[in-house]
Amino acid sequence: MIRYALQCSHGHAWEAWFPSSDGYDEQVQRGLVECPLCGTKDVRKALMAPAVVSSKSSRPAPQAAMPVALENEGEKTLNVPAPVRAFFEGWRQHVAENYDYVGDKFASEARAIHEGSSEERLIYGDVTPKEARDLIEDGIPVAPLPAMASPEGLKKLS
């Protein structure tokens, strides 16, 4: 697995994992890599500084995790800035209106769609880390859905 910093032609930046350098190139050529914010497929690798460690005493400090809670009925939440909340609410609505929720059948359904034995459509659901790795290693395009963007709410990983 390899992580790349990516940037689209509109200046949006994000990071993504790929099975290998060749896997990234393949997915770009097939038009499978797109900006999560604007949807453009005009994407390129951005400069990314490697974390180089010369000794145990000079290890870089871990980065603080960004709060990822969103208000759900009856759940305690973290304070999320309004623009971030609005972005994820829009994403959540888009997923709810355009994707089919397949639950824990995600891995088998993604594989069936990829192989042509099931109707091609947008899906989301639940998958174990091993199932996700297997799909990626088999060249099946999948990506994690942030919990804040899941119509299923924060109680499930999607």
C-alpha cells in the first residue's frame, strides 16, 4: 500500500491510499481517481514530504486527529465548524439519494459489479479491513466513506 497527496486542477488537496504506484497509474488511466470535493478527474500527485526518522529521539510528533463527530439524534457530539458540517451534510444527502446501501454484503456486491454479474451502480456499505485490502489487491476500485458522510450515521463505519 502507498499513500499519495493528491491535488485537482481546482486546487483541492487530499490524501489517498493505493495498492502500489502502478495501481495509482492504472486507476488514473481508467478515470477512477477524482476529487472528492468537486468531482473533476483532472488529478495529479502533489509534493509530499516523507517522514524521515534518524533516531528514536528525533521521531516526529504524532498529528492530532481532527474531530469527526456530527450531530445525530440522541448522540453526544463534538463541536464541528459550520462550513465543515454543511459540507458533510451535503455529502451525506448525495450518498443517500444516489447510492444503494448494501450493508455487510459490500465486498461481495462490489466484486459482483466489477465482474459484471451484478448491475453496475453506486453502492456503499460495511466491510472489514481484510475485505477492503482484498478488493484493492484485486483491482476493484473502493474507497472509505467518512462516517460524517454516511447516511447510516456515526454508529456504523461505512
